[in-house]
Amino acid sequence: MSMLPVFRWHLAPDGYATRRQLRARDLRPGGQDVAAQLERPRRRGRPPLVAYLYRVDLAKPVRPMTPGRWRAHAAMMRARRTCPECRRDAGYVIPPTLGTCVSCAYPEEQCVA
């Protein structure tokens, strides 16, 4: 493996971008290897923060969402909102720390109006 060029934070030359920067331009790495890296120094002997860079000229357009992908995404989100205990759609993503909707997790604290 060859050594990657390393740039300091905010000093990368034009033509390189992180995954998030590529996504903001509706691009993806498209199978290319990491081309360079950014390093942000930290204090007290901690290792630097590292961000990997990809070449923009080799990036490919983001694949469009197909109807099948939209259905799969909707099913995944529906599963994350469905309480495993009461089987109702909670209307929000069930917190993994609770494992159930708030109503099932804290039944004694129901509001009485």
C-alpha cells in the first residue's frame, strides 16, 4: 500500500472531497480508493482526527431511488416506528434504549386529562 498524501485541516487542494462533500454535490466515490487524508491536530497527546478524501473527477453520480428502494425504505422506517409490545405505530422511531414505545415503557406515568 502506498502512502497517502496528508493535508492539514482546511488546507486540502481543489479536486478532493470527503464523502459528505461528494454527497452534497450529488456524487459518490464510485468504487475509487481513498486518494488522500486530512488530519486535524488535537491537544494533550491525543491522535489527530482523520478524514478521508476522494477525487472529485473520478466520482460518479448518486444512483437514483427506484420505486423498489422507496418501498424498502418505507418498510424499514415503519418497522422502526412499530412498538414490539403493543404493535402500534408510535409515530416516532422507537428509542433503542427503551425497546418499546414510551407508553409501554412507562405505563404508570400516563397523562390523565
